[in-house]
Amino acid sequence: MAGALEFLNGNYSPILKDLEEKMKKAAEAMEFEDAARYRDLLSSVRQVSQKQKITEGVGEDKDILALYQDETEAVVQVFFVRDGKLIGREHYYMTHVPENNKPAILQDFVKQFYAGTPFIPRELMLQYEIEDAELIEKWLSERKGSRVYLKVPKIGSKEKLVELAAQNAKLVLSQDREKLKREEGRTIGAVKEISDLLQLPLTGTARMEAYDISNINGFENVGSMVVYEKGKPKRSDYRKFKIKSVSGPDDYACMREVLMRRFRHGMEESKELEEQEMDQEYGSFTKFPDLILMDGGRGQVNIALSVLEELGIDIPVCGMVKDDNHRT
């Protein structure tokens, strides 16, 4: 009850501190579902407290811009304040940015963003002084049809709002990094497990191709090629092969045709690009896999090995066999 009253009275600090402590304790106890729930609550309370801070200002239109930069990219956070109230916020990634020159990054963002936005507020509150401030003020004023001001608050509540935007930018980048790490644990981590299991020197960027044969009532045989890169499906490289040389349900002969067509095509394409002095990336079949996965047991693996030997290609092959519950 006390916490609810604090919240309703706008006193968020005790609530934020309590949620942070509970989140940390749950994480240390490996109670990850509870930790995630506290994290979400913490994020929601922060959003409410930030909105309250921003809506206390004078009823004007302004955008508040700040950024956070790490080794590879930067995030610019923009708060949109209209008639003194926060109506929204967005973050924007900027890649290939100069190192240790945040004012230049912010200036580039202002130029790019306000060249395309339909509404320009009366005031932009910036985290840093930018080199072309006067020219940009003039340009924005002409676009808006009335005076636009670029300001860098140094003291008071306006400075705190800019600091708040900068903290948000840092939080966004940090959360996205954590999300990326978890994603890599599921994807690149899976590649490492396969590498360890098969005792192969596969890297996290390994390309794997899986092959399967299907047919309808013994006719219309079709071969499928599914591609994985960095542990994730690469659907743009998926291919279907309509079987031309086999009639009837002969999966081994069908698989031989599919593999022969796929790798012969790749070799021919690679040769043509080389003769034209073009990059191999332009070919649709030139990139060969680091591992071939066959939907089937030893028989399908042997078919693949024989095709590769005939073409003089050295790629490891493994078979995928389903158990009694049809799990691979």
C-alpha cells in the first residue's frame, strides 16, 4: 500500500530502488522469470517517471536530442515534446560514425533527420554544441517558416532532460547488446555445439546446407536446399530443385541429381565470374557450405560423399536421423 501511495504521489525513487534490488536478488538466485518481470516493471516505472519530468515544462514544442556511443555505433535518443507534454520518443542507430567526436555525430543526425521530417519544432535541445549551428538554425527556420532555435542547456531542469535522453540512449544500446548476446548464445552457440559434436573446425559464421527429398504419391519428386549462416536460417538462399532425371520414388537417385546440379552450377558460375574478373559474391551458387546436412542415414551421406568426390570438392557431410518420436 505504501508503495502504491508513493507511486501516485509521483515519488518514484523508492520504488525504482526496491525493484532494482528485487531484480538483482532474483538474478543471483537464478530465478530468471522473476528477474525478467522485475526488469519489465522497472522499465515501466522509469517511463512514467520520465514522462512526469518532461510534462512539467512550459507548453512549447521542442525536441530533446542526446546520444550514446560505443566502439562501433551510436544511438541517438529523441524526446518529442508538444505543447509541453511528452508525446513520444524514438531512438535511431547510426553506424560508421567517427570515433570520439560526438558533436559531429549529433550534427550529422540533425541534418539527416530534419531534412525528412514533416514537422519541425520551435526548439531543439541538444547534448553538445555543434559546428554548423547557425547555418542549421537558418535552414530549419526557412523550412518551418518561423524562427527555430538550437540550444545546449547547461544548468537546471532542461539540462537534466538532455541528460535523461542520454541515459536512455545508453540504456537502449546496452539492452540491444544483451539481446544480441542472448541471440548469439542460441545461434552461434548451436554452431559451436555441432562443431564440438562432429569435431569440426566450424566458426560462428559457418554456412550449413541441409538437403531433403519429397514426393507426392511417388511422383513429382522435389529436392530442397535449406541454408543456415551464423546459426540462423538464410531464407534468401533457399532453393527448390524439380527432379528431371528420376521417375518414381527413388530418393537416392533424386538426391544425387540435386547435389550434382547444385555443386556443378556453383563451379561453373565461379569460373564464369573469375573469367569476367567479377567478385564471387555476384553468384547465386558460388558460395559453398562448410558443412552438408543430409536428411537421412548412412545411405544419403554416402550419396553426398560420392558426388563430392566425383567433382573434386572437399566438404564434411553428416546425416540427420529421426527418432521414434520423429525428432531429428
